[in-house]
Amino acid sequence: MATVLDTVRALFAPAPTFVIENETPADVVAREMLLDRTMGADRRKKSSEKIRRGRVPAEGLALVARDVDGHLIGTVRLWNVEAGVDGNGRPVDALLLGPLAVDCAHEGKGIGSALMRAAIAEAKARGHGAILLVGDAPYYQRFGFLAEKTRHLVMPGPFARERFLALDLKSGWLDAAAGMVVGSGRKVSRTRRRQQA
């Protein structure tokens, strides 16, 4: 009987309206336009952007959501950072998430949540220890992000302490972390910078 019910449910389940995939170089223009529409022109002035500027996302951790026609309707990226240092003065490797954005015409379809779950799962599968972000606490708490994990860390420039959150992917990863969050990932090549200008 259970098999019959599962088959009936599958027949009447709504068809997926989006897919999550790895970002490609062809997505750059659409992604930037989406971020401009959803986050506004001031997005480049944020502390998180200062850390990301001039760097490329962490390997395999730039994801997009596409609608059934293949249009980019959501994006999330994670970046290599050092989350201060541990008690022995060694840098604490982590990831910085952001930005996460979904096209306004597709809000409320679970796209942002799906991007978050995919990004967290991929970061964990790649062996990363923690993810940091600056964002809306009530939204990100459902994924396990907490402000208490960043209590001894600071972002460069102004930031809202209550919006500075983290998730340990490995238990206790950030427990001894203290200090400034700085970018540590690969830098964009000079050739690529000239092409983007």
C-alpha cells in the first residue's frame, strides 16, 4: 500500500521549477545584474565585499539556480577566509558566504533555502570547517548559523554584530578563533581584471 501511495504522490507532485548547478563563466553578467537588482548599488560598499574584492570564490562553491528555461534566478558563493587566529596564533581557515540572492519574481519558491542547503552540503563535503556570513539572523538561524560563534571575531569596516553569524561544519571549529576576518583565497589574475574592466 505504501508503494502505491508513494507512486500516486509522485504523479501529483509539482514539477521542479528550478535546478541548482555550478556557476559557469557565462553566468557572470546575469549574476551581476541579479545582484544589482536585488541588493542595490550600495552592495559594493559592505564589509563582506571588501574581503571578496579581487578574489575568486572557493573551489566548487559558486552555485546558481536556473529556471526551467535555463535563466539564472539565484546565486550564492562562498569565499576562502581566515577567521582570525586560534590560541596558538595559527590562522583559522573558514568560508565567507555571500551574497545569496534570488530574483524577486521567483521569491517564495524555496530557491534561497535550496541554494543554502546545497552550499552548506558542498562545503562540508569538501572538508571545510566553518562558514561565516553577515545577514538576517532569523533567516539564517534555521540553517544553524549563530551569532555566538563569531563573538571573538570582527569584520573589516563597519558591520552589525547581531548579523555576523557562523556555522561550524566541524564541531568546535571556531571555538578558539579570535581576531579579524581576512580574505585568503586565490586572487583574480591581472589578465582577468583587464577583461572585466
